Amino acid sequence: MGIQPSNRFVDTAPWTDDADLSEIARAEFDAPAYVLVWRKFRRHKLGLISGVFLLLCYLILPVAGFVSPYTANERSADYLYHPPQGINLWHAGDFIGPFVYPTTAQADLENYRWTYHTDETSPMPLEFFCEGAQYNLIGLIPSDTHLFCAPDGATMFLWGSDRLGRDVFSRILYGAQLSLTVGLIGITVSFALGIFFGALAGYFGGRTDWIVNRAIEILRSLPELPLWLALSAAVPSNWGPVAVFFVISIILGILDWPGLARAVRSKFLSLREEEFVRAAEMMGARPGRVIRRHLLPNFMSHLIASATLSIPAMILGETALSFLGLGLRAPAVSWGVMLNDAQNLASIEIYPWTATPMLPIIVVVLAFNFLGDGLRASLDPYRT
């Protein structure tokens, strides 16, 4: 009996010659840039998940009033510091759909706190597409329809209520409208200033470069937080919430541009010596056209990645100012304003859910950082 040859190491995959491999490589290289960027970005799992999460967050902002069961400043005087309630589906072994149990409040005079007792014998089904307090859909259309509400005679505080009986879950949704938008407005101001001054310094050089560099160094030498506090304290206290919101956004943008301007300057200094720039100048292109059509597109990948990494700094800046009482003020609702209401450590120890606004801040900032890392790695698809 002979020894049978083993096919253990035989390659059973279809054989591909070098010509086919070169065609595949050429097709990969000749694919449009956005296709290569997407292929590389979707392999960055954290970045992809963070991008989807942030997209959903921004899509919810215009309809926050519809999703939340209460309005931002709607109070329930009989339910101060109500603990978080769960939505149940099963009662006594039977499936009856989403419902809540009614609760009754009682003052604990020995420990000086509110206690709540749950009646688990009377389930109260939730109502969907129900009428409630009026709000403005997309900021323009008056409406009183909510996605879900508690039935008459019951309460529904998914993440608890605060010291005035306001629903924390609803306030976090409303607060996201300001806290997430302040980053977009601030980054717009920051990018406009940073690209303008960085492009001037990097392209023209000489005295212009010297002046812009000295301005950048002066701004970066100032302590950031005290400067924020000083500028925010200068905002008149009688201004409305909308005016204060835009002023805070502009302040954050104005103080954030020096870092971007320095990056744009260094990139332009290296690009302005390239042959395609020299060719455009010899053909009579004006400096503005050279910057817009030839220099900025070669720097766009860095700008997009920088934007996603700068927005969380804007959100944290607004949160810090509002937490210290120098940013947005009531009746405006933002995550920083909500944390300002939870400054009492004794209250947080007894009612820990009043510090819940910290969680969306942490999650959103991490999501922006993960998204920025993914974009920075994928926007240059030819780099391995």
C-alpha cells in the first residue's frame, strides 16, 4: 500500500496571474476618491458607529419636542425629585404593552427628602401620538402632539425629575438643541477666521506672515478659561437667551481660530512652492483663485478632520461657561444650564439622577473624537 500524497497544503482558490492582479490594483487606484474614503472609513468601526450615532442626534434636534413627553420647562409641583421610572411590558405574567405604575409622593421629615411609593397593582398603559403641552416643531410650526405620554393621573419620568418637578429626559432632549448647535456655529466662525488669516500668512509671507504670527502668539499666550469668563461676563444680563447663545458661540469661535490658522499657514508654506501653484500664477491666476482652487482642496481632508475634533471643544466650552453661570441662562435649556442646577453636592448624593446631563456630554464628546480619528485615517485613502 503506497503513501497517498497529501493535499493538505494544496491551494484550491482560483489561480490569478500577475496581469489580473495588476488590473485589480489599477481599478482600486483609479476608483473615485470618495469611494476609497468610504471603503477605508467603514473599516474603522468606532468611527462608523460614532458617525451614525451623531447623525441620529442631529436628526432628532428639530423634532425634540415631538419625541419628549413634556416641554423643557413644564413643571409638576407634586413630583419634585421624582426617581427614574421604568417602562414595563408585563404585569402579573401577562403582556399588556408599554405601561407605567402610578406613584405617590411623601415627605420624609426625618431625612429631609422626598420618597415615592409605587402602586404595582394598577398598570397604566402609555398613550401614543397624544396631545400635550404646545411646542414648535422645527422651531417654526406650533404643535401639541407628542410621540408618547403618560395617561391621565400618572407620571412618566424616564430619567427622573429635578428640584422643580421638570422631566430630566425631556430637558436633555431640548438642551441638545443648544449644546450641539453651539459647536456648529462656533466652528463656522473659527474656520472662517483660521482659514482666512492662515492663508494670508502662508501664501504671502513676509510682513503679513509676521503680523499674523504675532497675533496668534498673543492669543495663545492668554489663559483660555479666564478669557472665556471675562468675555462671557461682559454679555449684558438683560439680553434674551437667543442673543446670549449666539454671542457665546461667536466667542468660542473667535478664541479657537489660532490653532487652525497656524496649521493652514504651515501647509500653505509648503504647497506654494509646488509646480501646479507656480503654473497657475504664470497663467495669470489671482491669489484668491490660487488659494480657493488649488491650495485649499489639497488641504481639505485635514480641515474636515480638524472640524470634527474641534466641535467637542466648543461643546465643553459652552458647558463650562453655563455651569459657572456665565454662559446660557434660564429659561434657556442646555446641558451646561442643567448641570448648573445640579451644583449642590448634597442634592446629588440624595438624588443622583440630577447629574444625568453629564452622560450625554461624555458620550457626544467621545463620539466626535472617534469620528475625527476615523476621518483623519480615511481622508487620505492612498496612505497605508
